[in-house]
Amino acid sequence: MSSEAGTEASPQDVSASCASNLDEALNAFEEALRLIDKAAQPAWYGVVLHDIAQTYEVAERYPTAVELYRESAVFKRRACRRLATLDGERFLDEEAAGRLAALREGGDDAGEPDDVS
């Protein structure tokens, strides 16, 4: 990598540039996260969390990256369960659909964790 004067950039310059790019990426991802309704769109929320985790991984902030990867997985699993339920409901007969509705009214939350730790 060279600067306009034709000399190579110092490792400090490259490091500062990378840090600036990572900060910019994190800001963009965090804004995207704020725009997503995590209850209505858990899959997209999980995808953006995964992107944020990758950014922290590149920045070598591994504990934060691991925590975000785990949180991302929770939202992606939630989305998969929702899709599987919606897909399965298409094939239910009237009696089975009624039993499923009764289970839902009874407060069964399918064992979703309240936190991601």
C-alpha cells in the first residue's frame, strides 16, 4: 500500500486506517440492528448480529465476537422454529390445528431462552 507521495504507508498508518474502517462498519451494522424489529424478523436480526460478530473477530476482540455469535444463533434458531411451525401448520388437519392453538394459548413458549449466556 502506498501513499500519494509514492512512499509505503507505515504499519501505524495501516493499523489506524483498519481501525477506522472497522469502526465505520460497526456503526453501520449497529444502525441496521436498530432498524430491525427482532420479534418480527428474528432471522434478519440474527444475520446482522453475525455480521457484527465477524467485525469484532477481525478486530481480534474474540470474547465479544463469541458472545455475539451465540446471540446470533439464538435469533436464527428462533426464526427456523417459526418457519418450521408455519410450514407444518399447512399440513395440519382441523383437529390438530385446534390442539396447536390450545397449546399456544396455554403459554407454551417452546423453551426459548430468555438470555443468550
